[in-house]
Amino acid sequence: MSQPTGSILFHLAFPVTDIAQTKSYYGDGLGCTIGRESEQAVILNLYGHQLVAHKTQEPLQVQKSIYPRHFGLVFTAEADWKAILQRIEDKQISLYIPPKVRFPDQQLEHRTFFLEDPFHNLMEFKFYRYESAIFGQQEFAQIGER
């Protein structure tokens, strides 16, 4: 892959059923900046990445587990991971899976927790003890906890 010549931002579109509730959860709750909005969609800034919540009339299904679909952030500074966790606790946002350490004392060790928004979208927030595990450590096969 060639090196980019400018900044690259991640974009994710996901379904919701209520724009006001979306703004409350993501804006007031998680601290996202609210961008453009219409009756059908709202743009959210999640740590510099563009999320677009699109209103749907289709029923949204509760997932049976965190697999296969969820999205989130990987923090490269543990203090930032702790800060978002503190905000979530301060705002009394319920945790889908409380904070825990996966693969303790291994090269893949990371801290993680999950949220479920009001529309059953699952989000993971994690911090790897060793930054090389974010994209590297190919000699290990562990991915997730199935």
C-alpha cells in the first residue's frame, strides 16, 4: 500500500431509529461533536473519525454476541482509554461488557470494554499493552475470544 499524502479519516455508517436519541447518546454521552444533520441522518465526530447515523424504519436486531459485528476505537495511550471509560462511568452509560484484560501477560495483552447503543450497535474500546499487537504479531492466531 502506498503512503498517503494527506490525513486519512475512518468513515462508518450505521443504522439508528431516532436521530435525537442518537445525538444524546453519542454527543452528550460519548462526547462526539455533532456535525451536519437532517431528519434522516446525523454526522458524528468520534475522536476525529466520521460516523454517520442513518435513520431506518427497519427493525434493528439485538445481536447474540459481540461477534461478528462491532466497531470501536483502539487507543495508543492508556490514559486516553481510561479517560473515555471514566466519562462513560460519569455519564452512567451502561456497559455491555465491563472492562477486562484479554490475553494477560502475553504479547497480545489489551484492556477492553464494550458498549451497546440504544439501537443495538456494539462498540469496543481498547488499549494494547504492546502497540505492535495492533497490526502485527502475526505469529499468534488469537483474535477475539470465540
